[in-house]
Amino acid sequence: MRLSGFEKRIIASIAEAIIPSDNGNMPGALDVGVVEYVEERILKSLDWWMGLLLRFYFLAFEFLPILVLFYPARFSSLSVKKRAYILSRWENHRFYLLRLGYILLKTMCSMSYFPSNAVRAKMGMDELRDGYSTSSLVLPDRSVKKRN
């Protein structure tokens, strides 16, 4: 399942707001390829219907400022500071489902960010063989098993 350019921009705007670049000290989410990781590792590991739900979630999140906060702009068109403010409101929201939505985004970005060799080097950790080691990623078995 491939992401469209629009969906990639949504994920990039979310990732940039959650893990911004730290002026050369630590790379940001966009510097280490979080969008590509989400597409290549996370979406491809999901069943087709779960992938569609996640894509719908990204699309709904893009229009969150208009639908929920009544702010006349899409999420990806806002400044990084404004996006971070909106995410902080979600993180501390009184409704559990909105807090859970924020946790999903933060977890997805963290899963994509920390396996990067650039991040691991800045943290003083050993490098992974291929940057995003497939051996450290547990994927479900998709093979069809026949009954004997």
C-alpha cells in the first residue's frame, strides 16, 4: 500500500511537530526518514483494512483544526509552533479518545525515529546493520496455512 503525496505531507507535518530538528544537536523526524518508515514498515505490515483505517485517521487529522477546533486551516498548512500547540491540546484533552489519538501518533513517530543510525549515533548507541534493522521489527506471519 503506497501513500499519496498528500498523505505523506500530513505524516511529515505530524512528525515534524512531534520530533522537531534540534539545530544540529539531534536530527528531526524528517531528517531520518520517518515518513518512509511509516510507509515501508508500518503500513505494509498491516492488514489492508487496518491500513485503510490508518490512512483515514491521517486524513481526519489533517482536517482536525477545522472540524474540532474551528480553526480555519488544515493541519499541514500551520506553522510548526501552531501544530505543536494543537498536539499538546490533544495530549492533555479531557476526552480519552483524543488523548489516545495523540498517543498513536507519538508512538508511530517514535517507532520510526529511534531505530535510525543517525539518532542512535547521537545517543551514543551502536549502529544497526541496515539503519532500520528488519530483525528488530516483528511482523505478523502472512502465510496461508493449509489444514492437513
